[in-house]
Amino acid sequence: MKNDPLTPYGNRPMVTPIVSAVNYQYTSFEVLRQITEGEIDGYTYHRDDNPTVRTVERKIAQLEGAEDCVISTTGMAAATMTFLTFLQKGDHLVTFHDIYGGNYKLSLILEKFGVEITWLDALNYRDVKEHIKENTKMIFCESPSNPLIKVIDIEYLCKQADRVNALLVVDNTFATPYHQKPLAAGADLVIHSATKALGGHNDLMAGAIACSKKEYYDKLWFTRQAIGTTLDAFSASLLERGLKTFEIRAQKMSENAMQIAQFLNKHPKIKKVYYPGLETDIGHKAAIKQMKNGFGGMLAFDVGETENEAKIFVERLNKIIHAVSLGCTETLVCLPVLTTMLYMPLERRTSFGVKPNTVRLSAGIGNIQELLDDLGQALL
Ligand SMILES: Cc1ncc(COP(=O)(O)O)c(C=O)c1O
């Protein structure tokens, strides 16, 4: 406790101080040596590490049941760091069409650097078995997926990855650690856009990589230090504040999402609802197996038959907000083909089930009756 850089005041402050210092005065060459060689916890330069950031990393590691965690400036920075650290020219990556559109953009850059990529439909995730090769070094998935909330059996993917010693990386942004712990199911690394439910208030950007082994933490730390994607202390402090209410928000988002999914499922103007909490959903069985405390706050649905019908519905909403992002206190909707998937070629966007009239909804923590009433009036 005496050397804890966060307790310089005798008693420990209730809120982690925002250490805005970029660099630190060396107290002696001996202390510098001890820090550099990892004998003591200490700080020299913010790009390497920062005490406010480090506190948050330990909290996220605990939430995910991880050995340690590296946080970064954004969720995309976390994905970039993961690919840069664990893939190189000639390696093979297996992934799924149903992933955040930003990862699709990132895949174009990976290909430029000689990484070979196989894309599969998340609904047919068992096909992975036929696509694993000797040079497969990583399987990367989201479960539930963005935007069609498809569920992938993480234990199954883990078995396939183990056949060739590949890493299994799971983006747990949609599920959150309140509902799903991929590391316990055998994944090696868990990625988060902490901009979403972990932060939860639309006021910060951050990413996180929870690591099952210290060795992965060390490698990712090296990459972050090298490329400069360390989160600033102020955002780390906001993220820590978000984490204090994370579980209670995740619970409420999930309860609201379930009620919204049930309401929409019975509505004549809704052609299909995608939510693993519904017994009729194709991912329900796998979700029961690997998710707990409910099925998360994300769902999708097809409004009428055309993009125009979906647009009219969205524009009629009063309480529910038309915006991208997710996992925050407000309830948000967007049309994935016009937003998160915009960069993909049109035929690719729709080839794995997303339609021009598909709406993605992120349930917030608001009053459920007000949300149902808003949906009801917009569907009149
Ligand atoms: C599932 C998922 N992963 C990663 C990201 C990227 O996160 P960020 O916007 O924090 O870079 C997003 C963004 O929406 C996402 O939905």
C-alpha cells in the first residue's frame, strides 16, 4: 500500500485519481531499473502505462475472469492491436460475415499485409471444421453477432482452434461479461468496444482486450506501446465510473430487450425478430448453453418489406433515438445497411441475411412501457 501510486494521501480516495501526468520524474536510476525490469509497479511515460488506466484494466480483467487486460483508445484499436500482435504474412484467419463493419474495413488492411482470410456465415459456424488449415493462426468471432444477433457455440470453435493451435478471439461487446464469459468457455482473448456497455453513457471511447494468459498481455502491451494506442486518463476515469453501474445496467437492458423482442414478435408489421432469448430463435439453444442472466440488450427485426417502410418507422419514433452505437442508457435504432455496414459492397451486405428493411435495436435502461408505446405508435 505504501508504494501504491494511487494512495499518496494516507487514506485511499474513494474515486481513482485522474493522473494526467504524461511523464514522471525519475527518483533514482535504481528505481528506474526496477520499473523497467518489472520488479516494482511504477510509471515513466503515459504511452507505456498510467495508473488510472491500469486500475480500470484490472477491473475489466476481473469482470471477464482474465489473467490481465489491456485497454486502448477505441474498440477498433483493440482489434487492430490483436491482429497486429498475433498475425503475420502468410497466416490464415477464419472469421464470419456477421461482424462489426469496422472489422470488415480492417480485414482489407490485413489482406494488404498478406493475411489470408476465410469468411463464413455465423449461422453455419460448424463449417469452420472444414476450413481450418495448418496455417490457421486465429479464429475471430462475435457472439451474439452484429447485426443479426447470431449465436456461435464458443466451446465448439475452441475445439476447432485447438486442432491447429490457433487462437480463439471473441468480441464480447454485444453479450457483455454480465451474460457471457468466453474465456471460461475456452477462448484465448476477449475484445470489447468499451465505448459501449462497459462505459455505457455515450461519453467516452475505449477498447479492451482481456487475456487468458500473462504472455498475451505482455505481447499486447508491447504493441500498444509501439503504436501508441494507450487510453487517456480522463476517459479511463469515465470508464471506471461506468463500470460501477455496469451490471445493473446490463440486467435492465437485457430485461427491456426481451420484452421488446416479445412485443415485436407478435406485431403484424414485423416480419422477423432476431433475438436469442426467443424460444423460436435459431440461436436459442446455444445461447442457453453459454449465456446467463438473460440474453443481452441487442436485437434486430425486419419492418414490413422495404427499406422505405423501415425508414418511415424509424422517423416516427419519438422516445427511441435514431443513432449508431449501442449498450448505452438510451434505446437506439439504426438500419445496418445504411450505417455500420455501409462500407461493404451491396451484394455482400445482404448475402448473409441482413435486409434493407432490417432495423437493429440497442435496448437502454428506460421505462419499458414508454418504449413499447413508442414502438407501437411508430408501427401504426
Ligand atoms: C461489436 C463491435 N465491436 C467493435 C466495435 C468498434 O468499437 P469502437 O467504435 O469503440 O472503435 C463496435 C462498434 O460499434 C462493435 O459494435
